[in-house]
Amino acid sequence: MKLNEKLALIQTKFKSKKSRYNSFGRYNFRSAEDILEATKPFLLELKVSVTINEELITADPFPIIKSIATLSDGDDAIHAEAIVGIDLDQKGMQMPQKFGSASSYGKKYSLGNLFLIDDTADSDATNAHGKASKSKNTLTSEKDPAFIKAVDYMKKGGKLENIKAKYNISKEIETKLTTL
């Protein structure tokens, strides 16, 4: 079985419980550890491994890290990424906690991208945390980390209408995404 077939098998059979509870927002969510725990039954069965690496992309004007989840069979590898900024002004956290929180978030979403976990069903993505809902984000620049994610999504067969449901995009960006 080829690696992409093994990944497709994991993606279709994958189940991860939301074992964590956010008492502030009053919702359950899954962590990177929950996702990794749910992948373990597949590892020996399919003779694959999962790794996560992180890379500092920039430190100015604030740190941005890229989390890369990899599925490998020893010969081939498939990667998925997530990009996360670190809020240095976050109140109530020491500096290591700020980095650790961003790291955990990046790992969770890179794994979610690899295993096609629909984050829209996750309260972590939909909960307003007591704040009024905001309008969609705007995607107007190729330098925006969301643009890189959108390009990757489109290259993997994603649909433009799903991107447009999440972002307001300029005509220029829409053209670039449709001509990949």
C-alpha cells in the first residue's frame, strides 16, 4: 500500500475525542495529545510514523512559528503545516507559557491539516469566548500566512468556495488561487 493510501485510510477512520474542557468558554476540545493518542493504533498496523517539527519563521514584529506534522513510512513522507503567531502581550502568562501555548496550538492544527480533522466542528474554532462575533478575516496579500495555507489547501483539491466562506478575498488573490 502506498503512503497516500495509508494516509487516506487514517483520514477516513480517524476518531479523536474532545477530552479537554475549557471552563471559561464552557466547551470541550481536543488537544494535540488527544490527536496523537488517536493515531497510535494506526502506526504499527500501517507501518508508519508521525512526527512534528517546529520552525521559527520570523521574530519581528512578533514570533511566528511553523509547525510541520509528517506521516512517514520510512521511504516517503507527507507533510502538513500550520502557522501560529505568539502573542507577547498575552496577560496572565509567563513567556514560556506563551511559547508553549502557541506551540501546542500549532501542533494541533498541523495534525488537523494532516488528518483532515474538521476544525469548524471544534468549539475551539467556533466559540466566541464571550466576545461579539467578528466578520470574516480578509485575505488580500500573498505574504499573509493564511494565503500559504489556502494555496496548500487548493493544491490538495480544496474548493475555493470553502476559502471564500472563511475569508473575504480580493479578486487578485482569487485569480491566483484558481490558477494554481
